[in-house]
Amino acid sequence: MTDVERPSELVQRLHRLRIERGLTIQQMAEACGLPKSTLESYMKMSGAKRPGVDALIAIADAMQVSLDWLVGRAESSLPLKLGEKDYAVACFNVVFGVLQWLQAESGKHGGELIHNDRIAGFDGSEIAAKAMFAYMKRLQAFANNSDAYGLDRQAFFEDMKSLLARDFRSEK
């Protein structure tokens, strides 16, 4: 152990949140529903008080970060408040996007979708990586709009309505 105690991850992240959001300690305390003196005691660089679960939840919710990130158990501050419907919608959206992309790419290769163990001229792992990144991006967009149906969700649901209204049998 050293003579100088390093501030805990929680203390560092509380300071980071306050600075990144351009808040005073008073403003941050009000947003979290905590007395200023209590928040100050959590933010001391040495000898900081340890907040209870209720205070940690209040801070994480008010600052829109995950509880795991706040206490140093996660690298990403993204609060994943997604339901099963969000995961299903994101998955469908990505799969549908990949299929549209494959359809467009197959036209570039003479209409032949699978040839020599390649799909539309691409290795399967390339397509899987593209799908994975698209899925993560979609989840983040949904998480950023977790309290209300944001533009991404509205646009997706409008697309779904129009797709469901189409009669695919007559398009053959």
C-alpha cells in the first residue's frame, strides 16, 4: 500500500460525470435527489463515504449511466434498459438489413448469391462481423431512447407496418 490513497473508481467517475455534464455539485445533487453535503461526502478524494444502494441507483438513474459502470464494474457507461421487445426488434432490423444488403450485393455478382463458399463475394465471417456491429449500433440507439420511442424506433415501426401491409404473394 502507498502513503497516498488513490481515489476509488466511484469517486473518479462521480467527478467525471459532473465535469462532462458541466454541472456544479449542487446541480448534480439536485438532479440525483441528494443533499449537496451527501454528494460532496461521496466525492472526497480521500476518505470518501460509501453510498448505499439507494443513493447509487439515484445517481446512476439521474446521470443516465449503468450502475455497474458507476461503481467500476463495467467499461461502458451505457445503461442497457432494454426489454425483450427491443432485442427482438434490433435483431430483426439487423437481419432484414443484412438480407437487403446481400440482395444488392448479389446483383453485382451476376445474381449468383453463393459461389465457391462465398456469399455475394464475401466471406461468411465478414458478413457476421457486419451484422454484429450493426446489431450493437442498433441496441445503443434503442438504449439512448429508452424512456420514449425515439426517431429510430418510430422509423422502424413505420417500416414494419408497411412491410406487414404488403402482400408478398402478389409480388412474384
